[in-house]
Amino acid sequence: MAAKGRVAFDRENCKGCSICVSVCPTKIISLDEGDMNSWGYYPATVKEMDKCIGCANCAVMCPDLVITVERFKEEKKEK
Ligand code: SF4
Ligand code: SF4
């Protein structure tokens, strides 16, 4: 299935609070425990971006405006 959206994280400003992890309906957000930011937090990341539905729950709930969501337009089917 083609991705319906894509998210980007401002890793340096993420405090690893996991709110976005808990509100993502497709459960594709996790904390990147292999790559700490300079504040000492493990920032949120998405590993299976093709499963993003572009709902923007994550961006709406993030208290620090760390997440940007791009929603793809659906292609119209030719008759
Ligand atoms: S836009 Fe929706 S599906 Fe995509 S990562 Fe955020 S909460 Fe999950
Ligand atoms: S809600 Fe925002 S600050 Fe919290 S882990 Fe997710 S991206 Fe980071």
C-alpha cells in the first residue's frame, strides 16, 4: 500500500516524551534508542514510513511542535 503521508521530526528539539508514540493509530512511531540528541534524549522516529496515513495526530499532540506532517493527495482513478 502506498503511503498517504510522511512525517519529519526536529530531532534536536524532541524530548522523548513518547506522546506521539501513544497517539499514532498505525503504531509506527518509536524512540530512536540508538541515537541520542545533544540534550540527552532519544528522539522519536518512524521506521515504516510507508504505513503513515497522514492523520497528523502526532503533530497535533506533540507539546514542542517537533513534527511536520506532509499529506499526499489521493490520485483520481481514470474511468
Ligand atoms: S501522521 Fe498519523 S499515521 Fe503518520 S506517524 Fe503521525 S500519527 Fe502516525
Ligand atoms: S511528542 Fe514531540 S517531544 Fe514528545 S517524543 Fe514525540 S516528537 Fe518528541
